Amino acid sequence: MGGWWQELLVGWIVFFVIPKGVFIPVFGAMYRAMRNTDEQDRLDEIYLAELAARGDDGGDPVHARFRRRPVKPRDSGPRRESTAKLRQPS
């Protein structure tokens, strides 16, 4: 490289500017996640208090294997029509 001031400038960028460009957004995202979690905890507490006031416990959670899956609507687009034509005997 060139002079000592260029090495000092590159060292400053590498050791101070780049880490701040990485760590500050990461800590900002972590803080937002923590704040969102606190807000969700507050909403959950209100919801559970309303359930208890009604005398409803919300029911037992159902294991995903036993949950009913929603029925998919049948599409009637051009793809379905061309498939129907292929199935017809000629």
C-alpha cells in the first residue's frame, strides 16, 4: 500500500466501521424481537384472562397428526380442462 495514513484509514474501516455496520442492525433486530415478544405476552395474558372469565379453558391442544386439514378448492382453470380432455377416450 501507500503511506502510513492509508494503512491507518484501512485499519480504521476494518476494525471500527465494518463491525458497526454488522452489529448495530443485528442488535436492532434482536431488540425489535424482544419488544414484539413482550407485546405478544401481554396480548396472551389478556386472552387467557378473558377465557378464564368465561369459564372456558380453550380446549386441549390437538396434535398436528390428528388435526383436520382444510379441503382444497378444486380449480376450474384451463389446466384442469386440458387434463380432462386427455383423460377422455378418443
